[in-house]
Amino acid sequence: MRHSAIWRATALCMGAVFLPPSAMPSHAAAVAGGGTGASHAADMAVRLQPAEQQAVVQARPAPASGAGMGPADLLAWPGVPRLGLPVLRMPDFAVPPPSGAGITNPPLPWLALAATWDPDLARRAGSARARSEWQQARAVLRVGGVDPLPSGRLQAGEDQVLAGSMAGMIGAGLLAGHVLPVFGSVAREEHARADGAMPDRTTQVPAAGLASQGLLGVAMALETAHGGAILCGGLAPCQTVTGLGAMVHDAWRFPGMVMASPGGAGVAREGDIAPTLAAVAAGVDMEQVAADEGSRDVLGAALRQAVREGGVKPAQVQAMVTHILASFYMSGSLDHPPSFASARNGAQSAADTLVADVEAQGAVLLQNENRVVPFDPALGPVLMLVRPALRPAAEKLADALRHAGLNVTLSVTTEGAGPPGTLPPATAQAARTLVLSDGNVDNRMISTLAEMGGHVAVVLAADDPDRQMPWLDTVDSVVQAWAWRDEYAQPLAALLSGQQDFSGHLPVTLTGGFYPPGMADADYRAFTRAHVVPLFPFGYGLSTHGHVTLSDLRVVRDGNHMVASFAVTNPDDTPVRAVPQLYVEMPDDLPGAARRLAGWRSVMVAPGHTVRLSVPVSLRLVGQWNPAGGNWNVAAGDYTLSLGLSSVMMVRHAVLHLPALHVPGALDSTPVPVVTAE
């Protein structure tokens, strides 16, 4: 029986319009009611003996396989062989994934992928990663970018709607390949603020208080992927969020599990079951146990003691097991487990083939004075300037630019030669200079270069939302190309040479390192509340080939959704990929009234054509969570929907009056939008 079919993730593409996850058809009935997979999980959990139930609530270090995957690299969920439940392997989520040259399975380029605003590409990235994980005999993968806790700017950006949707589509691709996505983040992935401020994670916070914050992104990811699991403990102990299990299983009616990263569920001490009771009360269903934890895990011996002493009831353990099995049935990995043979035989991972596509669609053109980009070969040579540390990347990009028809000369600065900002002699004669930069250490060099009077284009090759740009007013063009990967050379060259148009949009606010006094958060909503325009706003991105116009915004209510429709027109003579964004704002007298992203579309518009799009907006985005009723309360009032091309560039507005409403808390689907060409 193929249980994963219940939660099968599909991506829809209507013409040239890519639909974001909020518009995907969802198996909401399976989520809300548990579905066949959850029922089968409950039946199977009953069949497990008490000792087996207590064993499967942990994933412990896997034995070495002879393929370089020892206990430090992988954990194993033990399964129950007598019932046909296979052993499933997974990474230790506390261990940073390998990165760098020669790594066959590097981490996904998160910010670059989020900058594409392309859910179909995210799904394809998930599918590619599922193939790689499968070849390494792994059946579980953590998908970051969202987390139950308030987390500022994570690797998928700063907005729960965008991050949850893109993470969910990656999860959909993983589930289609029988790999379970576990949605949650770890501290090393958080982008620290330039001023050193960090979110407060020392005080317990009820899940109800996070319903419209971090938990909104998690819910959207689960809803979009049509399955998965939730990670806690990556940013702070699982017990930091109180009532998480009740929110997930009772209010959302999500049948799957909450998994704790190593140490995230607490630390047990001999004879003390208090940490175990706290973990169970917090809703933890499964615990990862690292190789160096010894006997400090809370769901091992301590759980068995708690059951013997009556602190944890057998029915509670059975419920935990049911949640675990439900998540695995969602992915189909219990019916279709990966074979260990390829890993034991040393088979190489299938390399992700979409990294170049991510850069091609995710590189963001921030500024283009004098239309210096794309570089015109007829205007002569281009000098590329870099520090020695970036020379390998610059050589690859220079070669790709030459293949694109440009005359490029590479010049490398000399470390320690002369005062800061000293430039090679070649820069004095250069009419056009391209600087590849990965940090503030280059700012003096760029400023000195710009003062010499030639045209300067700067490519930012780092994931740094707080990158300082004191030279911004003196250079011509700026491109946000994200943390360098060698696969980026060819697509970036195609963009810089004009063979392809820029179409990326920022998934984070670029602050320039500046925060208004007292700003606790760094996202676009905080800047809006402070009435401060950031250096480059969330959602922003330019094109070199043309532009689109947005018109005829209309908004109606349809059940528990607002549906906005609008027209996108390309008046130019070249195709343009546009990302029209819809933002919603609550009445001024309600809390949380700052404008927030409600949905978007990624659409390629042919020259001289108009497409009409619609975006369904869940009323959850304008509601206040009601813990007593397990639903969302929407206050009566006038709600404003704004249409634009970034969080500050609004060109159309519409107001819809809503009566007082109660929106169910259960994970729900949204209608498929209607897309027509005029």
C-alpha cells in the first residue's frame, strides 16, 4: 500500500505562470482529519510492544557502513523488523553539513533560492536533493528557513509567508522522492545583525503567542509540502515554546511528529525524570541522540523510568509513536526505504543540477546607473578587480565572460602593498571595472576605484543583509549574487553580458548595517513601523531588459480567503519575468497593523501582452490567534491590499470590508488561482 500517495506533492504551472505554494492544491482533508496514513500509523503503533514503542522515539548513532559514514555522521531510527518497519537513517541535525569544493552534496543555496521567488524551482531543488539523499541511504532531511521560535533573518529570508512557502515546496520535492522533510532551523544558520542584537530566547513563550510569527511559517511549510515533521531545539530548548504539541496536533490537526535535535529536548541526569516529563509536556515525539551525549538523552532510560513510575502514561508514548509513524508514512519511506547498498559500495551522490538555475533567477540587480550592465562588447575591455582570496572565483567568472564575448582582464590586488585602498596600476586606464566582493574589507578599495572616474560595477558574493555600501552613490551598478559557488560563474556571466535578464528579488531587507534606535527586529515590517526606508527593501529587484505595469486590482472575499486579481502588462519588446507582490494591512486600530506579504506570482510576460492573475489570501494573515477556540479571530473592519514590486513600491491599492469572522485553525488549502491572458 502506497501511503505517500495521500500526501503527494505536485507543482502546477499554468502557461508561463509559476504558482507559489499558497495557491497549490492541498490534501487538507488528510491533514485535518489524519487521513489514511495517520490511521495506518495509529493501527501500527498499537501493534508495537511497549519496549518497541520506547525504542522508536529516538534516532541514535548509526553503525559505520564502511563508506565513510560513521556514527558521527549519521543517526538511525531503529524501525521494528518483525513488523516490517525498516531502519531509516538521517543526518545529525546538530552537525554542520559539509561544504566547499569537492563536496558531492553541499547545502542548498538558501538565500539565492528564496531570491528567485519561484516555487517550482524550489520543488525541483527538493526533488534533486531527494535523489542525492536516496543515493546516500538517507530518508530524512532537515529543511531550514522556518522555525517555531522568533528567529529574525534565517537562511530563507525574513518573511514567514515567503520562507514557509519556499521551504514547503522544497519539502514537496523531497516527499515526492520518499525523503521526509523536517522543518526547523539551527542557530548557525541565523544571520546575525550588524549591531549584535539577538532575539530573546531565554524566556518561555506560549505557542499561541507565536502563531502569527515563526509558527506561521512552519504551518505554511507543512501545508505546502503536504506532510513532513517539525524540528525544535535548534535555536533554543524545545521547552522554550510551551504548548507546541497542543498547537500542532489539536489546533492544526497535524498528525505528524515534533522532533528534537540533539540536546534540544533537554539533558537527563541519573535518577531525575524531570527533563523527560518536560520534553513530553512540550510535545516532543522523537529525540535525536548524538554520539557524544552518553546517557544524557531524555527519551531513553529516563523515559523508561518515567513510564515505570507513572510520570508518563503508556498512552502518551503510544501517541508519540503514532505521530512518528504518521510522518514517515507521509513520505512513503516506510514502504519505500532507501537501500544501504549504494552507500556501502561508495556510490557518489547525484549532484544537484539546479544550482546554476538558482543563480540565474536569484541574482538581484540592485542598481544600474548609466546602464553599465549588461556590458557591451563594443565599448571595449572590462577590467575585473578582486582580492587574492577571491581569485579562483574571479578566474571562473572571467572565463565565462570571455565565452560570452567580452574582453576581460583580471587584476588581483596585492595584500599588504601600500596603504588601504591602493589599487593595481591597470585600474588607472580602465573605463569599465567589475569588482567581485565578499565583505566590508573591500569597501575602501571600491571607494578609491570609484573616485578615479571610470564606470564601476560591484558584484556582492556573500549572504550578508547588513553589508555596508558607503560607495553606493559613486558606483554605477550593484548586483547581489549571494555566497559564491563555482556553478554561478556561467549564469552570472550570462546576466552581466545581457544574454539573460535579471529577475531576482530580495528575500531580505538590505540594511547597509543601519538600524533605527530601539528596533528589535530587522525585517521590512520593523522598518515600516519605524517609518524608515532601508537601503534596499524586501522584494526589490531590477531588470535590464524591460519593465511591467500593474493595474486593475480587485479584491473579493471567498469563504476564509480574500482573492485579489490584477493585470500585469509588458509594454516592451522583450519578454520580462515579473514578481508582482501583494501585501495586506490591517485596520490601524488593530495590533500588528504593519503591512505584510500576503502572496505573489512569478510570471513571464511576453512582449506587448497582458496576463491577469489572482492571489488567494488566507484570512489567517489578518487574524489573531484564539487559544481557547483553536482558531483565528478576524476583527470587523477595512483591510487594505496593496500591489507592488517590493515592500515599499506600491502602485495599486484596494480596500475590503470584512465582518467579524472565526477562521479554523486546522491546516487548510487555498483555491487554485485563475490565470488568463488578455
